[in-house]
Amino acid sequence: MARSFPHSFVVCNCKHVTLGEIIYSIKEKGAKTLEDLSKLTDAGSCCKSCQNSQSDIGVEKMELYLEEILNKFNKE
């Protein structure tokens, strides 16, 4: 995740969940897994394309995945 995204960047298009909401769920609400994020924000609960590149079924691929975000914060 070397690229820089604004907090307003929409990570989950189906549920319109932004990067800022994801980061808040990780830092403030303690989300550690995709399931946690789904419960707290609904991100990744619809088509699941935003979870990781393997589950991305869209013709146009996502720029940022939930697993990438979780991995970055779980390392800190």
C-alpha cells in the first residue's frame, strides 16, 4: 500500500464505505479481521470484490483492498 489515498476514498463501492471509516473501525473500534470490518461498516458484505484481489470479480479492478488496509494496521 505504497500509494497515498485520502480518507474520503471509497474502498467499498457497494456499501459506499470510505477509507476513513475503515481506519476508524480498525483504530477506534478494534477491527482485526474482514469479518470485524463487515460487522462494523458493512464493507465487503455485498459482492466482496473489495476484500482482496482474489475475490475482485469486477472488470475494472479495485485500487485498494480491505486486506491491504488490515495488514498495514496489524503490522503497526
